[in-house]
Amino acid sequence: MHEQKRSPLWSIATSVLIALIVFSLWRGFHTLDYQWDFLSLREYIWVSESGTPGLLLHGLWGTLWVSALSIVVGSVIGVAAGLVLYAGNSFAQNFARFFVEIFRNTPVLVQLYVMYFVVASAFQLSAEQAGIATLSLFCGAYIAELVRGTLLNLEKGPQDAALSLGLTRLQIARHVTAPLALRRLMPSLVGQYVSLVKDSSLVSVISIVELTKSASNMVAISFRSFEVWFLVAVVYFVLNFILSRCGRWIEQRMSADLQPA
């Protein structure tokens, strides 16, 4: 695949935008008149002298664990609900549509409070289980709509050609529809996963230890709020940048596999 040539104006505009951002940050830090001291946070970042993980490292593990599990469970829920919305019977479609509308049209923070104080109390769930359940359902609702929209707009030509060759509908779904749909879904899925990693910071309100909760504890101990939140923002950026690049790599591999020999 050859890359599309871009106008030099895009490079100029991008350079100007980056320069404006750098200047704004420099100007803001300069007028703030604040004495930065990142070295004072080193005992909270990595493993301490006693061998225990620092607050930031402990919070990073919490964010990775909650986000990864929510992405996996949410993807399963979303794909199942999306397939029901696309090809289920009327009762199942109405139930799936009700689920999607509830979790797409209410704030995640409200969902967390309801899940933790109502559902978790009724079913004896821990705060971590309530947080993962909320993020999974929230993620699943958005993925369900992505799956439904992708399947509705998928070209019928390859499926009709496979059917004329004698393939069963199960074989068509596995070898034709699924690869084409996944290729279309991948950019939107990655965007949803990145959003979920950022939304995982909200579980700190129900006392789940992750990056945001650990950052609050670090601020309370060190009184270096600017350094702590700046560092946490960098960690979130690195996590989501890696996730985005992995998604782009998978998308490129899938596109290459679908190219004619």
C-alpha cells in the first residue's frame, strides 16, 4: 500500500500548532512562579528501600488491571449485544436496546455510585468488582452500537460470493464477515479502549486504588500537587499512546492480510 502524499501546508500548520502549545506551556509555567521538585517524589514512584512498591507503581498496576479486565469483559458484552441488535428476535433486540440506551445516556460516575451502593450491597460485591462491572457494561454498550452499525453497513458482495461458492453461513461468518467487520471496527474499538483507560480514573471515588487514587494519596503526603498530577498525566499519555500504536499496528496487519496476492 502506497501512502497518500500530503500537502506541505499540513506540516507547516502542525509545526505552528506545536509551537503554540509549547509556548503556552512555557508561558504558563513561567508566570506560575513555582519551584518544581520532581526528585522529592522518587520514593513514591518506584520500589522503596523496604522493597514495597511505591504509590505510583501500585496505582499503575491497579489501572492496568481494572482497564484490561473491563476491556475484555466489555468487548464480550458489546459483541454479543451488537449481534443481538443486528440479528436477534424482537424481544432480545428490545432488551439489548434498553441496555445500550441506559449505559450510553447516563454518566459513568452515576453508574458507579448506583453499582457500588445499591447493586454491590445487594449481591455482596467488593468495590473492585463493582467498578469493573460498571466499566465493562459502559464499554459494552458503546461497542454494541459499533458492532451493529458496522454489520449494517458491511458490503454484501463478498458474503454473496462466498454463499455462491457453497460455504455455509457459519463459514461465511467466520472467514468472510468477521475479518471484514473487525477491520472496520478496529479504529473505533481502539478509541473506545483509550477512553475506557481514562474513565478508569473515576473508580477512585469508590476507593479503588489506581493511578488517580494513588496520586491523591501522594499529594496528601508530599504536598507537591503540580508535580504529582503532571506525572500522572504523562503516565496516562504513555499508556494510551502504546494502546493506540498497538491498535494501529493490528489494523495495518489486517489490511495487509486482506490485500489480494
